[in-house]
Amino acid sequence: MAKKGDWVRIHNVVLKAEERTAKIPTDTQHCDLEMWDKGSLLEDSAEIGDPVTVETATGRIAKGVLLEENPCYKHSYGDFVPEIIEIDKQLRKIMSGGER
């Protein structure tokens, strides 16, 4: 259970697909415009899935469904690509004046 002041991540559907403008690509027209945001919980307490209000780091107030308490970054630069090592070797050789 998240408590007031806890750092949380929320989700909100900003516009349903049918509310979006026709001036966007066709495949995009069929998707809701969604927002994920992080901030300090303003409610006294909340469970995952509850509608909540947060204050973001910039002071903006945002509403959405509580997804996660104490969210962290979970990204990477992908899997190792062996060809990058060879590119690195070739580039260093070219830059040092060895090969053109």
C-alpha cells in the first residue's frame, strides 16, 4: 500500500482513439493517447489499481491509475552485438591514420 508522499508511477488515457484528430497516421488513429507519469502521492493511501492524484517533480498535478510504488528505470541498450567490436576496431584504426 502506498502512503501520502510516496514516489509512484501512474497511467492515464488522455484521449480515446475515437477522440483523436484525423490528421495523424492511420495506425495511430486507432490507438488511445496514453500517459505514464511519476510523482508524489497526494492521497493518504492507495492500492495498485486505485485512481490517484500525484504531484510531479516539476510541481504539476496529474491524475491516473496507480501502477507502481517506488518505480525505477528498467532499460538497457539491448543485447550484445559482436559486430560492434569489429566496427570499433576498424574505426579506431581509421581515426589513428592507419587505414582509409
